[in-house]
Amino acid sequence: MNFELILVNPAYAAHIALIQLNRPKELNALNLQLMLELKQALSQLDDLEEVRCIIITGNQQAFAAGADIKQMESKNAIDLLKIDQFETWDQIRKTKKPIIAAVSGFALGGGCELAMTCDMIIASESAKFGQPEIKIGIMPGAGGTQRLTRAIGKANAMEMVLTGKFISAEEAQRMGLVNRVVPEEIYLDEAVKLAKEIALMSPIAIRLAKESVNKAFESGLQEGLYFERKNFYMTFASEDQKEGMNAFVEKRKPIFTGK
Ligand code: DAK
């Protein structure tokens, strides 16, 4: 998996793949090429049976400081319509395997939106989250008004989106945007620890459970409960369900194979 603007290691640890955004001089600004590479990498990792969990990270200074302003500056609305970047972003959202964002430094604009498109966020103490698009005369376009509002509530989201102010990792945790905050030296290790825990579970049950949790964002309660029920039944079609329950009864650790 050779890309130019991201580094991909499909076997960073057992069953865990790592994607590192790699435009450090530009604070990992998300240009079209980087997003396309990210989409391709995620799609390839989704197809690799040995991969059970994916981590996306940047570097200590920046997860990503947003979409590439220099690339967007001269574009008009029709250019954007034709480029149709939303298709790329949708593809990220559709990744079946769980994705953890390991965030240090700036996660701004599209960077914050990318982290929120992932399933969980582990933040370093230096992480700063923000939707500063308003300061450059635009507004969030990849989920910043929707996912952020669902995560931290209307009042907090409104203030961030309308003022462009950054929030610290600690504030982000208090508001429910991130899973936890750890020292900068160990934020990636912490993400790997979480990924390892997930990788021990049945990949089938994990996939169905991720789908079901995401459904809670897209549907009313009854529809969500109905969807959950179907996926719950579906787990009983797997060998992993037998293995998990047998292991419990036999007082041993289960070994899940994804069958
Ligand atoms: N784009 C391009 N270059 C960027 C950048 C960005 N977003 N952020 C930083 N850089 C570049 C800087 O230009 C600088 O490059 P040189 O001038 O050295 O060539 C280098 O990275 C280092 O940045 P600074 O010198 O500014 O570093 P500081 O530590 O002083 O400041 C900062 C760090 C993060 C506070 C500052 O760089 C900053 O304010 N950056 C912009 C943050 C921002 O406004 N982000 C939101 C961008 S709009 C869409 C999907 C998503 C989006 C839109 C559409 N569709 C699906 C259609 C998203 C939009 C956005 O994210």
C-alpha cells in the first residue's frame, strides 16, 4: 500500500492497521489527493480479512488543520459540485471496520470532521478541536454542524461553529466529543490498546454492532430498535456466537475467527 500523502501499515499490530496523514509541513491540510488516498486505503483495509480495527492519526503537532485552503481558494460552487468530494467523505463513513482517530495537536475544520467521522477519538493533552471555517467566510461542509451538534449539544456546537473558537482536549472530553485524553507521549499507544481490545471480539458482531450504533444517528428510536433487532439475530448465524457462548460456559477465553 504505497501512497504519497499518507503512510499505511496494514499490520501495525496484530489485526490492527495504522494510517498516518503525512503532510507535516502543511499541518496535514486535507487536499483532494490526500482524501482520495485515504478513501482508497480504507477501502483496501476494509477488504483485508486480517485487519479488524483501523487507526487514523497525524503527528504530535497536527491531526489535520482542515481542508487545504490554498487549494480551495480559487474554486467556485460549480467547481466544488463537479469535484464532488462528498462522495469521498461518504466512503470513509461507510467503512465497515471500526476506526479510531488518535488525535494530537490541531483537529480543525475538515480535520475535526474527519475525526468525528471515525468511530472513537483518543486525544492527546495537546489536542485542539475547532470548526474555524466561519473565520474564512464559509461554514462547515463535511458534518461539522451535524455530528458536532449531536456529540456536544446545540449550545456548545453553536458557539464553536459561529465563533470558530478552538476547544482543548479536556473541554472536548467534558463535552463528550472524545473518549479520553492522555499524555502526548502515549496517545497512539492508548489508541492501539483500545484497538487491541476490539480486535479480540468477533469481527462479525463488531461490524453489526458498529452499524447499529451508527443507525442511532440516522433514524428515529423505533426504526433504530428494529434495525438493532435484525442485526442481533444475525449474530446468531455466526460460528463466533457459538464460540463466544461455549467459551463462557467452559470458563475459557474465546477465540473469534470472523466466521
Ligand atoms: N490549508 C492549507 N495550508 C494550511 C492549512 C490549511 N487548512 N493550515 C495550515 N496550513 C499551512 C500554513 O499555510 C503554513 O504553510 P506555509 O505558510 O509555511 O507554507 C503551514 O501550514 C503552517 O501553518 P502556520 O504557519 O499557520 O502555523 P501556526 O502554528 O502559526 O498556526 C493554525 C496553526 C492551525 C492555527 C493555522 O495554520 C490555521 O489557522 N490554519 C487554518 C485552519 C482552518 O481555518 N481550518 C479550516 C479550513 S476549511 C468539504 C469537506 C471539508 C471541508 C470543506 C468541504 N467537502 C466534502 C466539500 C473543510 C473545510 C475546512 O476545513
